[in-house]
Amino acid sequence: MAGILGAVIGQGFESVLAAAQEGSEVAFSRLWRDSNPALLRYLRVIAPQAAEDVAAETWLQVVRGLAGFRGDEQGWRAWLFTTARRRAIDEARRRSRRPEKAIEETLPGWLPTAPDTADLALEQIGTRSALSLVARLPPHQAEVILLRVVAGLDNQTVARLLGRSPGSVRVAAHRGMRTMAGILADADVTL
Amino acid sequence: MPNFLWPGHRDVPMIGDTSLAALLAGTELPPGAVSELRPLAEALAELRARPASDELEGEAETLAAFRDQFGAPRMARRPPVGKARSRRRPLPVKAAAAAAAVLSLGGIATAAYAGALPATVQRFAHDIAGAPAPGSQPALAPASAHPAATGGRAYGLCTAWAHAKAHGTAAQRAVAFSTLAAAAGGAGNVTAYCATAAPPGMSPSQSPQPSPAPHATGKPSGLPAPHASGKPTGLPSPHGTGAPTVRPTPHSTGKPSGLPTPRHSGH
């Protein structure tokens, strides 16, 4: 059951990237369609109040830097998600500076949103439900899981992206998985 | 009241190294894996599931920004990605500029330059020589922006921009402006473009607005630069990798992120 998201361009990536960098709209569209769903899933957990906005800002920045980018598909994704992460952090700061916003509204960018366990059990675990499951983890664990599973980055890349050691990223992934398995067992979800 | 974060009702399943690797990679769980991991594997599969339609919305806005950055006329003529291109290295913008310089020179000079240029530039020069109006940015300047400002679309884009400027987020402003600028044929043409934009059903000549001054586009005062939306300066990221977040001139720096990529370090 290997995923639909992930390194779907694979071998052809180099030529797609090169064409996009030369201005091919078709090629750039392919990069966008390949990456935007994963990007949104990541942002819906780490910046739930502004996922679409942050995604749009991320892409604008990527468009501006595209000609100067060098790297393979893993590097491309690392760049995309690094950019998204910084935009999400900026967005969270911007929100927290807004005086009219209640503190509860500024924090959730880094806090899990917790639906009822009953909701998890009743509906099929669709993508949205799976994302809310991840969102219940402590932020670092949630981010590690998303970057590994949704963004398709390897442990080393995630460690660099987050500024942590590879060991701590591995531990966070392990703990996150155990916690989610526990939540699912507790909710008695059967599929 | 159960503790959702770390349920204590049941034993939290142990996850061995092989199982963890399989869960992270989305591959089949090993035969010995505990059955409690199966729902988790299903949930993770959903995280990787086929994109939903709402996850593919917004492409037009990003493509508009792309068009604005790379120039629409040339791009529309690009052949689809094919095998012949697979070995090609990305064409740096500097090389594109060199190609443009070659095209603007006479035959002898062209030959002299061409001999010294890399193959990508030669090909690029050929490509844009074959395209209509390679220097089309000047051609799209104010005069031609007027006929392009056709009724409803122009009016809608200009209204959207005005609204985003007044009430929108940085992203909405950036998207609205880049879409508008693409339609107007460049950021500098926006003022003139919107000056003639008539509401749907009205021709530009019936527009209630006064006719624009012919050279009003030189300095579109009050229009923010389209790419000024992200303001990273002065905001250190917590795990800062050293590189500033936004580089206004990405081509010259060549380092869009602070992340070195393992296999392609040279640039």
C-alpha cells in the first residue's frame, strides 16, 4: 500500500525541474500538482488557521527562487517544506502580534486540534481524520511524522530541516507512532 | 475522561525497528508485527492518499505568478517535457540574458559570441528566435495594455486587487497583484490597465473613469511591489540555518534555501 503522494516523479524529475526552470508552465504545473497536496496536509497541522494562505505564499517564494535552485527531488521537497515551515512560523508570529486576536486564536498553529474520539471511531479514517490524529501529537512529533510520511523526506533531511539531531528525529518518529497507535487502539477503530 | 494524548486504558503497542521503518515508508508491515499496528498503518496510508480536489485548487494563482516571473509568451511555446531534454542542465538566467544579448547583436558578433557560449544558450537562442516577438516585454508596454483590458475580466482582476490591497492577507495581496500584473503585461502596466477596465457590459469608452494619462504607468505610485509580501528580515527562525528566508534576487545568489542538498553540491 505504498502511497500516492511521495516521489511520484522519480526518474523524470531532473528534466521536469530543468524545463520548469526554463519557463515551461507545463513542467511547473507538474511540480505544483505533485507537491501541493502534501504541502497542504503538512500546513493543515502546523498552521491550521492559515494553511491555504501559507501554501500560496510558499509557492510565490518558490517561483521567485526557482531559477536558482539546484538539487534532486529530495532536495526540491526539502526546499519546499523548509520554505513552508518558515512562512508558517512568520504567519504564527504575525498572528500573535495582532492585538485583536485572542491568545487562543494565535496558539493553535502549534497546538493539536482534538476532535472527539467518537468522531474518529464513527467515520472512516479519511485523510482529514488521519491529519487530526497526527495533530494530537506534541508539535515536534507531529511535524516529524508529517515530514517523513507526507513530505516523503528521509530522517537525515528532516533532522537538518528541523535543526535537530538525526537521533532525536528518530526518537520523535517512534514516540509519535506509538502514541497514535495507542489513540487508535483506545478509540477502538476498526477498518 | 480519557487522556487522549497518551491513553492509559490499554497497553501502548511496542513498535520494533522493522515495523517503524515499514510504517514510515508505507510498506507492508512485517509478519511479526502486533495487530494493534494495523489501524495505524491504515491511518498513515490515508495521510498519503490520492489528492482530493480541494488540494489541487489554487494552481491558477501560482501559475500566474510563475508566468509573471518567467514571461508568458516564451513559455506558451515550450514543447512538452520529453526525453531529449532529460540530460539538460537547467538554464541559468544569466545564460538566458546572454542569449538575449546574442540575439540583439549582428551576424558576425553573434557568431563570435555563439562560439563561446554553452550549448544550452545556443538552443535557447534558437528557441526564442523562433518565437514571436522575443523582446515582448517592451511590446506589451502601456499601449497594448489598453486593448487587453477587456470588460469583465479586467474589471474583476482590478477589483480583486483593490479589495486584497485593502483587506487581504499578504498572500492574497501577492496573488491578486501577480495575477493582475500578468494580465496587464507587467507590473508597470497595472495602473493603465485598471484605468481602462470597465465593469462587465460596459465598453472601456463608456467607463465612468476619466481616460488615463498616456504616460501614467511610469511610476505606479501607491502600488506595492508584487514580491514584497514575505517580510522575513529581522525575523530569525528558531532553528536558523543562516540563510535569510526571502532572497529578492534569487538568480544571483543561487541559494534558495539554507539546506544544502546532498547529491548536487556544486553550483
